[in-house]
Amino acid sequence: MNSRFWLNSHTGALGNKKDTIGENIFTKHHITIIITFSLLILADTAVSQVITVDSLLAAHIAAALKNNPEIAALSASLDAARQRVSQAGAWHDPTVKFSLMNLPLSSFDFNQENMTGAWLSIGQAIPAPGKTRLKTDISESNAKIAAAEQFGRELKLAESLALIWFEWAYLLEKLTTLNHDIQLMDNLIVIARSKYETGSGLQHDILRAETKRSKQDDTRIKLAQTISTVASRFATLIGLHSNAAPLPPSILPDEFSELEAGGLSDLMYQHNPAWAIMVIRVESSGKKVDLAKLAVLPDLKLGAAYGFRQATNAGLSRPDFFSISAGITVPLYKERKQNAGVREKIAMQRSALLRKNSLRLELDFMLRKLVDEDRRLAEQILLYKDGILPQAEATLAASTSSYSIGKADFEALLMAESVLYNTALEKLERIRDRLKTRASIAALTGGSSLMGL
């Protein structure tokens, strides 16, 4: 099926009124392709790319979309919504009735009475003009909402995978940093022992260093367990057994493009599934109002009947009968039923509009918050790269040199080592947080563009 899922750039709605329902509802196959290769990547070429999903993560996302039972359930709901479209626009089934009329109870003789006969009748209710079209439009809107809900759940799943992926990458980088720090501590212990053996150092310094070294081993054990837990969680989300951990991330990427807040806002209102659903619901509520107003127009009920009669017992021929009928319902209780129904739909339309306005405020706040957080993290990462981390490295080098020649105590050396280790971790934390922020921004803006990986 040549289907597409897109958001109208002017209304933010899903699909195009000129398209058929088969063309504007997203199929599961196309959803998988787009999410796999373009999740978390902005669609508009005028806006800088939010985040690049590496090929390994893209493959994991594809596996998750294929195996996730909730998405499969939403896909089934979408199929059901599609099937309801043709039902909504169909007329009621015609009626066919067979009856025996004026049959005498005394003899049950078909030839005794002149009015005795067998009747075959058919009937058809014809809806008032405009009703079936509006019902079809409303049903199509429901199908579009089902498609958007499925797309939104897929975006949410892919965002969750990205967040865990970056956490996993951070923990692996943290383990590497810890291993480097352990090597550094081993070197400091060697220096402390050398000074103690020459009589210029204290045994207390060696013991303190070895105690800290043992605590580092304990930290490494805990960190390895955390990494295993995160890997198991990731495996579960992509449909694997918790013991079958997939290939891990290689590095924690630290290259980021600039964001354009205005362009992001435009994309959000074009591609965000929650916003698209709300726009469709507002549009659908207006059609429900129109349909409620048409309820006062009665449906036309047409009927035709043919009566078969036999000749009398005396041989007198009796002609057959033919009848036609037409009828309508009379809106006798219009104020209590039809007019009340119109008022109900108008109130629901007003509620939908208010919810739409509320969602707009919430989306604007969420995007602004994420963009501000991204800028704050960018400044902090730059500060750590160009200032804090080089200063911590220089402090440790100076402390090591001073301790070696007896101009600094071992306490200052250990403090410099701790500052360097903590600074390196804090830098990694901010890179991880910025990656997670970018993932959330991309998911919020729909993540609908394609990118060769």
C-alpha cells in the first residue's frame, strides 16, 4: 500500500483531505522504516540537525519497533479504525419481508377470501443529504488519530531507547575513567613507597593511598553491576531476553550542532503527534456539530410490496396487488433530543478548543525548557573542556612534582587526584545530559526526516 503519514504544515493535521483513507494513514511498515532511520532527526532542512542516531542504535530501534507488543496492539487498533470508515458511510441494509395476509382462520384456504394473498415487500432507508459524508469524515478522523497514537508511541519507545543508550554509553565511559584513575592511584602508591623507602616519606601516606585504592575497586564492582542492569533493561525494550545483552555503544558522542528555537517550534507544530491528535479532534468536533444539526432532517424510508393472489374456488381470477410507500420520522421532541444533541456537541467542541490551547502552552513550555537546558549544558561542557579539566590536570601534575621533591604533602596530592577524577566525571555527566536533552527535543518535534546512516 502506497501510504503516507504526514502533518499538514498549515493546520498541523495528519493527512490531506484530498487523499483517500488508504493513502493518509501510516502503515506499520512505513512507520518502522521512518522511525528506524529518522527518529530524533529534524525534518526541515533550514533547521540544524538535533541529534544523529548512529547505525547501531538505529538497528536496535528497528528491532524494538518490530517486537514491541504494545505497538503491535496499536497497529491492530489502527486496522480496526480503518475498517470502520466504510461502515460509517454505508447506508442501512435494505429490508426484505414476506407475509401472508387475510388468511381465514376457519379454513386456512388461500382461495376462499378475495383479500387473501402472499406479500413480498422491500424497504430502504435513505439518509438525509450530508449525513453519510460527515459520518465518513468523522470516522476518517478517528483513523488518523489512531495512526498518530501509534506513531507517538513509537516515538516514545525510540526516545526511551535513546535515553538508555546514552546512559549506557556514559557508564561505559565512567568505567574507563575509573580504570584510568585506578592506574593513576597505583602510580601514586609507587611514588609514596619510593619516598618512604628513601626515608623522605611516611608509611601513613602509603596506607591512605592503598585504602583509597581498595575503595576504587569497590566502586568498580558496583559500576559493573549498574552497567549490566542497564544493558539488561535495554535488551528487554528491544525484545530480547534480559541475559542477551546487545552490542553496546562504543563512545559517548560530544559533537553538537546549534539549535534554532524558532525552527524547532515550527517543526513541533507540524510533526508532534500529540498536537496533531488535538488538531484532528478539534476539526472532528466541528463535524460532529454539523452532523448533530442535520439530525433534525428525517431519513427517507421507501418501500415497495407485491401481493400474490390465487383464483377462487369457483374459478374466478383475482389480480395481484402492488404497493409503494414513503415515510419520514417526525422530530416531535426536537428541543429535548436534536437541539439538546447540538448543544452537547457544541460544548464538546468548546472543550476540545480549550484543551488545544492548553496543549499549545504546555508544548511551548516543554520546548523552551529543553532548549534552555541544552544551552546551559553547552556552556558548562565548554567550561569543563577549556577551563576546569585542564586546570585540574595541571594541578595534579604540579602536586605530583612538588610531592616528589618534598615541597607538598601527600594530602594535597590525593586531593588533586580526586578533583581531576570528579571533574572528568562531571564533564561526562553533562555530555550525557545534553545528549538526553537533544533526544527529548527531537522526539518532541516529531523526528520525521530521513538521513542516510
